[in-house]
Amino acid sequence: MQCEKIGDATLYCGDCLELLSVIGPVDAVVTDPPYGIEKLVKAYGRSARNIIGDASLDALEDALWIIGQTQVDFWALVFYSPRVSPAFFKLEHGLRYYGEVVWDKVAPGLGNPLRYQHENIAMFRMGDPPLIEPTFSVLRSYRCGDVHPHEKPVPIMRRVCEVLSSRTILDPFMGSGTTGVACVSLGRKFIGIEIDTHYFDIACKRIENAHLQPDLFVNPLKETRQLNFEELT
């Protein structure tokens, strides 16, 4: 296991199933895990890249179960592919489903006959965490994939983190580190775990660059209770 500390970000290179029970308390989980679609897509891009753990949803199921057993009062926002919606909602992890956000990628992906232009973000709420800020259920931003097959645009991850009144955000499937970049730009503490050494190194560089170029217009997160949409209607 390798550990790097960059400002308020703590990054681990290792298997999240071995680390989740010892990392300490967090306020929220925001993650873009392996989608379990390796058999459907075969490989990604011209270089035929694969993602560790993408053959099934087993790693995600086990990770969410451990998080549910070791954390209290938290939100979990989990990206998943509409290709595997039935399997995703059959996962046994004990987290309580709250709602759904859709990421409109603007440009559709490849494939026939159904070309998906969106991905889903399932919201789970456990215990009594601070309520989320009001937000629309559809977020639009062009998809990207320059350094990772499942790479998310920073504006999407920033908005997803922004609605959470959370000081410390965990991403157990960090990939190329976009969640961490978003957290740094928002002044949040971040804990990231990535099993692939190649993407771990990329994540470290991206988060370090974000740390060296802080957003001067971000105020430190205050200890205030946020209202959710239901309380405003």
C-alpha cells in the first residue's frame, strides 16, 4: 500500500476492500466505480484499455457493505451504467435508497442499437447526515475520457460534491482522481483509494495541480444545516 498526502487530500494506492474499515470516519461517499460491463464493451478506446474489477459489480457491492458497517450518518452518491440497472439494484449492501440524478453527457456513446447519452447517479442516505442542497435531477456536461475510460468532467463531480454539506468525502474507486480535484476546488477534505498504480499516479498529479491552483472564490465550509428540496416546497 502507498499513501500520499496532498493538502487536505489523503490518497491510497491499494485495494479498497482492505482499506475501508481502517480509514476513519467520513461524511459522504462520492464514487464512480467499475460498472461491471466488461463483457458488453470488451475494451475501451483504440488502445483497448480495461478497468480492474469491471467484469462484475462484486467489488462495488462489497465496498458499499463495508462502508455501511463502518460509517454512520453519511450520503453515498454512486455512478452506475444504465446497461446494468437491474443488477445494480439487486446489490445487497444495506444502504437506504434516496433518489436519482442523471448525468446527460450531451454526446451519445458508441454501440448499437441503443446508444446511451446518460449515466445514472444513485443516492443513498444512511443515518442522519446534513440534508443536501436543492438541486436539479439532470446535470449536463460533455463527457470526456482523455486519461481514463470512465473519466468524469470536473464540473459534474464538483456539482455532485457541492450539494453535500460534507467536510470529508471518500472515493473508494478514485480512478484518475476527478472527485479529488472537485473536492480540492471546493475546499473539502478528500480520501481517495485506487487499486491501479497507473491511474493512482495520474490522480496524484491532477490533485496536486489542483492544490497548487486553489479557487480563491471558495469559502470554507460552515457548520450549517442545509435545507433539502422537500422543505422548500
